[in-house]
Amino acid sequence: MTVEESGNTVTGYAAVFNSKSEEMWGFRERIDPAAFNDADMSDVRALFNHDPNMLLARSSSGTLQLSVDDHGLKYTFELPDTTAGRDLREMLKRGDVSQSSFGFTIAEDAWEERKNKAGEVEETTRVIKKIHRLYDVSPVTYPAYPDASVALRSLESWKAEHEPEEKEKTPLRDRAEALLI
């Protein structure tokens, strides 16, 4: 993804399904695609590096949007005009921050072991089957899951990816889009 000078919208995947985490305490984790089906996501915060002092957006206030698709848990918010928001914008533009994470509790998990030909355990994986509660989504410096991403983009960039090129604009649509920019 490209970062644009005028962008203020942060979009990322806090969790990516069936992607293994870095090794943690002798095992790795993987998120099952059904993990968020019954999760409590009623009051989720967007934080920088999971730091509650770096609040960026909140689902209960309507400033944080969350969705689950085939790829994972997606989040979107507009950067606030705060010190944390301006600092994060600069770090995203520079590419210093490009990954995400999430804070959660588990309702159900399962363990898998991969063994070599001699029967020795080579890798242990904890599969997160069900999330109980989602607390935060965070652009981070050090993610547990290296495939979880974040990017800064402009509204025009998002529209270019999500609107068919052949769609004809009307004067009313042009005025509405100008108000959003």
C-alpha cells in the first residue's frame, strides 16, 4: 500500500486469519476464521502500541469502524488532531510503523503439534477458535503477527480501489464527495 501526503484515514488488519504469529513462549498462534463470530466488540479502542495513553479512536463513539472479512479483522479510523494522531501519521508516512496488533481475551482455543519423522515435536501452535472480548486494535512497532498491517491513505485512494471505473458521477455525487474530503 502506498502512503499519501494528504491521507488521514488509517486502515489496517489487526488480525489475519490462518497466519502464524511470531514464536511466543515456545509456541506460535493462529487465528481461526470463525474466531470473531460471537466476540464482544461493543467498546473497542484504537491505540498506538496498545498504550491507553495513546487513544486514537473508539467504536462506542463511532470514530472506529471494525469489520470481519475473509482476510481477517479490519479496522478504519480518521486520525485525530492530537499529538498521538499527528505523530502516528508521520510514522505511517515514513514507513516506520506498518504493522498492527490486537488486545483480546480467549473463549476457546486448541493446540496442535507438528512432529518430525522421529516423532519429536518441531512446532506447537495454539489455535484461537473463539475470541471472548476484543479490547483494542493497534498500529504497533512490534507485532505478534507479522502479516497484520496498517497504512495511511486518502479518501481518493480508498475510492479508487473500491469504486468501479465505469461508474458515472453526477453533480450531486460530486458535491457529496467534496464535503467528505
